[in-house]
Amino acid sequence: MIRETEDTRGAKQQPSWLQGYIDSPEKQKQLYKKTLRVVILAQIFGGAGLAAGITVGALLAQDMLGTESGAGIPVALLTLGSAGAALLVGRLSQRFGRGTGLAAGFLAGGLGAIGVIIAALISSIVLLFASLLIYGAGTAANLQARYAGTDLATPKQRATAVSVAMVSTTFGAVAGPNLVGVMGEFAGSIGIPALAGPFILAAAAFILAGLVLLLFLRPDPLVVSTAIANAQGKDGTVQESRKESSVINKRGIVVGAAVMVLTQFVMTAIMTMTPVHMEHHGHSLSEVGLVIGFHIGAMYFPSPLTGLLVDKVGRTAMAVASGATLLASGILAAFAPGDSTALLICALILLGVGWNFGLISGTALIIDAAHPSVRAKTQGSVDVLLALSGASGGVLSGVVAAHYSYAALSLSGAILSLLLIPVVVWSRKTQSKDLI
């Protein structure tokens, strides 16, 4: 009885504005819709910001280092920076709300992009590498923004909510690579190396994304969803359910993380060396931007359909589809003639779609497994593994391509994608025992 009285007092001590959301499902729905609108706007800017490093980062490093074997370092550094930032963004979000955590990541990414521009101006490799690490914070924020729309979503809306955030990235992410030539010309006109031009766009885009979230993501959806979950957890039935689900949470997190890590590794490895492979076969910078633009579009544009399929067909079924699509991509990239822009576009589209399937299905598994009171920290920790996987893929891609070939790299990625099958088999075995 004393415990119930304390709980009741705790509930009454909530701020009046927060209690209003706890008591009103209608207000929760309205905030859910508003959150999605703010996330959409921020992701449009964020998508344009992340495209710069992907499109010309490898070429810039190759130009400054004078060797191909270091071409994978930029993607590795920005993904390594993304790993550290993912943990910080997750913890900041858990403590201060999604808006503060995500805005901090985007603003840091903008500062990193400015550092890359300065490094190119003064030809400083040390500053370039340090700036790419900081630039990775914008990538971390862009990726973690997919969680913001799910805080107030129902279980049957979660993958769809993720997909809305991700498809919004498409607009900026596709425009970014296709502005490579324009931004290169603009940079040259003001005395900046052409390859650093896209980072001018990245700096502006990341800073705008951060300001949008900082100013407009209010009330904070994570704060509200945590309060709602805590209020619902006052009675013994819910507490017992949460205690029983502790093992399920661990398994769901392991499976979701494994799916995302494998798809991220394969996608990053093949994507990183595609611009270098194309340059070797005489493709122009505009053609490189076109191929990468299609690839990034494929990473995000199918998201609404993917989200619907993940919610309707199931998480594990779409994880299998991810492995099959990545397998097809790796085989096509390996055997496509180096001078065929069309076939490389097809291969990179499949690569993007396979990543999309894996990321959304894995993300939904993570969300299902985490209670709001620990959700942001858990998501940030998982995204650390995701970023480290991308960093490993970026580093190894340059080494493999330099010592063997782009074809060998692509075939290796195709074979690795098959590892998703045993992960799904294990997941289904545990489901048959104790998953609901």
C-alpha cells in the first residue's frame, strides 16, 4: 500500500503539461504527427550533409595522400567518429531528450565539415583526418534521427515511423551527390580545391538540421513516451510483464544488431571503393556523383514500402530479403564492366535497397526490445557497433581493392551477406520457444 501511495504521488508530481500528454491519447497522436514533420525537415538537410563524405571523401584522401590504398580511410574515419558520437548522442538524448542529443550531433558534424574545407586549403592530412572524425557526428545524428519518430508510435507503426524518417533523407541525399560538380566549380571560384566543394554544402546542411531539431522538436517525444511508459508501469501486471520480457529484450537486441551490422559492413565496403573503381575506368566526377546519387536514393527511397513490409510481413523475413538483395548486388558489381555506368548504377541500387531492408528490420527489432526508460541509450550503443562495422568495411575495402581487385571486394561482400541467414534461423528458433 505504501508503494502504491508513493507511485501515485510520483504520478501527481509530473509537470502539468506532461501529465496532459499522459492522460490524453489524442494529444499523444498529435505530438507523434508533429514529431514526424520536424524529423522530416531535419532529415532533408541531414541527407544533403552526409552525401559529401560518401561521394568525394575517398577521392579527396587519395588526392592528398597520393596513394589508392588510403582511399578507404575517410569513410573509416567518419564512421569511427560516428561510433563515438552515436554513444554520446544516445546518452544525451536519454538525459535531455531527442532534440538536444540529435542537434548536438548535427552541429558537431557541421563543424567537422568546415574543418575538412580548411584542411584541403592548407593541405593538412592531420587536420583532414581529425575533421572527418568530427564530421562523423553528423552521420550518427542523421542515422539516430530515425528513432525519434518511433518514440510515440504503436508497435504496429514502428517500422513505418522509421521509414518516414529515412525516406525524408532521400531528398537531400540524392541532391547532394548530384551537386558535386556544381559545388566543385563554386569552390574553385573562391580558391578552395574542387573536391572540398561538397563539404561547403555539408557544413550548411548539418547546421540547419541541428537548428531545426533544437528549436522545433518540442515537447520532446522521448521525454513524453518515457513518462507514459512509467505511468503505465505502476500496476503489478505491467511490472511482471516487463520482468518476464528481460530475456526477450536481450535476444531481440542481439538479432537486430547483427542484422544491421552485417548489412552496414557489406554496403560500406562496396560503396567506398566504387568511386575509385570508376575513376580508374575514366568516369567523370559527375558520373561518380550520378552513381552514388542513385545508390543513396536506393538506401532511403524504398523506406515507406520497406516499413510497411516489416510491420506486415515480419522483421526476420525482411532480414532474409536484405541478404538476398546484397548477394545480387555484390555479384553484379563484381562482373559488371568497369566502363558500364548503367550496370554500376544497377549494382549500387541493389546495394542500397539491401541495406534499407536490413536497417529497417534491424531497427524495428531494437525498438521492440527496449523500454523507453533505456531506449535511447540502448539505441546509441547499438549504433556504435553499426558505425564500427562501417569503419571496418571502409578500411578493409581499400586494402582488398588495392591488393586484389574491386571484383574480389564485391564478391567478398556478396558472400558475407549470406551470414544473415543463420542469424535469422537462430532468431526464429528462439521465437518458437519464448517470443510472443
